[in-house]
Amino acid sequence: MIQDILGRFRPPASLGSHRKSSPSRRRISQAVLFVAGGAITGAIGWSGHPLAFAIGVAFPALWAFAPSRTVASLVALAHFLGASRGLPVGASIFFGTQLAIGLGLWLAASLMFVAVHAVLWTSRGGWRRPVRYAIAAVVLSVPPLGIVGWAHPITAAGVLFPGWAWFGLATTGALLIAMTTRAWPIAAGVAMLAFAWSAQNWTPPVEPAGWRGIDTRFSFEASGQYADYHQQVGTIRLVETAAGEGARVAILPESAMGLWSATTERLWTRELSSLDIMVNGGAAIVDPVGYDNVMLGVSGKGAEILYRERMPIPVSMWQPWTTGGAHARFFANPVFEFSGLKVAPLICYEQLIIWPVIQSMLYAPEVIVATGNAWWSGNTNIVAIQRSSAQAWASLFGLPLVMAFNE
């Protein structure tokens, strides 16, 4: 009898099934929120405005407190893909292929970033999370894995603490590590206050007196040439205009001078002989096994190599598996002297990763020169991100900045 009575109050099978599935739905919802957060920190943080980098401070917390290793990996993937969302279009334009190839390169580029964060994630609290995040941050800042260390949250240092230099870099690093601990609300509050103060007083870095960055709009794809004669003459006319407006130093974009040769040098020195101006321009210098992507110093008196790029773009330029690609000099020539100032050079891809600018800052430069050749970027925000990154680093160290891009 008692069993019959209790049986009447036994919940139906469907209700029991619903109760068992609720925790599963909550876990899925939680995972979706974490991954969406990663996409937001990447997409908004690397949207092309320097102040937006500040949102990247939230990434370590999303990664550290993810409910599982799988979710933490997806958070890292969403962050990276959101930050580099212009890559598929840019790659498809550069290689002249369909978008599918660009999508493949986009996903392939994320593998190292995701793998590092997947391996170092832990569900255990205490000191383990901050230590593991610190390891991930360092590993993705230096070669070899730092070669694809885009979308690094430390880039926010120049936005949060402009002018603080190394102390600002260290403080930002401490905040990022604190975001992986129970003290994350305090760290987030400090970051928000720092951002509010910085945003209210933000001013982009300026060029040194007498220096002029010259942007160009030459399409290498359309011309089928690599800075042919007509482009060289057109670029020289831009320099003449700058000189007529009072510039004594002109900065030209990456590759503006094309394949450098004795003939090209004679053209430039002849045209500059009547001008009181020094030119820093990008070129390629070919050797038997490849080429160097360089900055040249040119005047009416001659030309010299100022800088050989430390980290060209992987795959499209740097191809260590074969001959014919650009050389990667990694830690060579972090600064050079030009027109009386010590220059920290950043060519294109070097503006997106960490160690080139950090290495250059160790030598106390007096100006940052950032150049690029982004004819292939289309309508993406790639150049905007490069410019923003250069501005953030210059702001952190309180340095003037000269930028020149070919778009």
C-alpha cells in the first residue's frame, strides 16, 4: 500500500530527464559566454583604434577561469581569430587565390597561440594559474613561438600607462597576471581607472620637428612591377613636395624604392642632389639565396643600408623551408642613427608582435619609425591595427613617431 501511494507521487520520467539536462545546458551557456568574451576582446581590442587595446586586459581572466581546457582553448581561438579577422581577405588578395586559401592560413596562424594557451591552462587555483599565464605571455613574446604572437594583451600598456615606459610595461604585466587570480576584480578596477584617465588625456604621438612620413597608394598587383621607373619618379616627386614644405627628413613606406641596385641609387642621388633633405625608404636587396627587406638612408651624396628587417611576414615573405624568401634577422640591428637621432625601426609585421619593439627600447631610442606596404590589405583594418600598435608603443615610452604606409 505504501509503495502504491509513493508511486503516485513519483516524478514522471520526462521531469527527471529535464532536471538532469539542466546542468548540461548551463555548462553550454557558460561556455558560449566565455568564448563570446574571447571574441569580443579580440575583435574590439584589435579594431584599429589604440584606446581599444585596453579591452584585451580581460582576456587572461576569460582564459584562466574557463570551466574546462576545451573552453579555454576556444576562448584563445576566438580572441586570436577576432583580432586577426582581416587576414583571410588580405591573404587571398596577396596570393591571388580564393578566400578559402585565406581562411586556411587564418586558422593555421592561430594554432600556436591556441596550443600554448591550451597546454598551460589548469583547473587548479592558487599560484598555478598566474604562473602559467606568465609563461604563456613570455613564450608568445619571443621567438620561436613569438613569431605568431599577435593580439598580445601587453600591447595595452601604452594605453593604460602612457609615458610610464618600463614601469608601465611591468605594471601592465602585473595586472594581466592578477586577472588570473581571485584578485581579478581589483585588477580590473585598476585597469578601468587607468583607462578612464588615459582616454580623457589621450593624444597620439607626433613626428619630430622637420620629419615627415609620406604615405603612398601604389598597387604592386595592378602594375605587375616591383616599384618600376614610373613609380620611382612618382615617389621622388612626393619627396620634392615634402622638401618644398620644409621637411628635412622624409620617411617612405616599406618597398617604396623597390629592388635596390646601382642604377636605382644613381637615379635617387641625382634627383636629391639639389634638395636639402634626407630620405629613409624601404627597399629589397637581393643576394644568392634570398633578399633582405631593408630601410635605406638616401641623400644627394649617396645611400646606405640603415636596417635589415628582423621579422618579415611568415609564409608570404619569410620562407625558411626554401630559398628565395626574405631573411629574418631576429635580434639584429635594433636601432640605427639617422639625421642625428637614434631610431627604433618597425617594418610592417614587426608592429604586430612583441620582441622587436621591446628589444629596440632597450637601446633608448629617440624616435620610432614604423613603415609598411599594405597594398594587399584591401578594405580590412590591418593597417589601422598596425598604426594603432605603433602609436601605443610610442605612447608608452613617450617617444615621437613617424609612420609611412603604402595602402
